Amino acid sequence: MIKTVIAAASLAMPASAALAAPASTVNGVLATPAGATLYTFDKDVANSGKSTCNAQCATNWPPLAAQASDAASGDWSVVTRDDGSRQWAYKGSPLYTYAKDAKAGDTSGDGKGNVWHVIKN
């Protein structure tokens, strides 16, 4: 029900409005509105404004895309990727989903390579 309300509210926002928070806590873990678990990457330097996960890495760990109209707010910021696209960051750390998470709520990427971690709230 909450996801439906959030989605409906997002649709009602004017096109020029910036999304204040692109994710929320679901079962103690930060997730997208569709329920995809979000991860951080230890090789990213927090607050650097940069993602180090590019090319094949970004295929396996898709960045949480930010639109041109999205703006930083509170714990949320936006970084510009090497390819010029924009990506959301939480508390300075760029955010990613994991391509092998099959359904909403999956956390199969947590601890992967000892460098990928879910964000627990």
C-alpha cells in the first residue's frame, strides 16, 4: 500500500520537481521504490562525487540513476559518472542495485567480493 501511494505521489509531481529521496527503508535495508536492494561499493570514496564502478562492473551492479532535474537533499546527493550520466549517492556513497537479485527484497549481493554491502537503516 505504501509503495502504491509513493508511486502515485511521484506521478502527480510536476516534471520540474526534483525527487527528494529516491529510496526508502524496506525490512531494514535501503531499497528503490520497486523494492530493489541498494548497495555500496568499498572501492568508491565517500563524498568524492565519483563512482569507480564502470564498464562491466556497472553492468553487474547497475547504478541508481538520477535524472537531470534531481537535486541533492539531506543525506542524498548526485554524482556524475565517467560516461556523463548521473547517479544517486546516500551519505556520500554512490548507490547500486545488483543484476543477480531476482526479485524485490533479494540481497544476494551483500558481502560479494567482500566489497559490496547493503545499506542497513
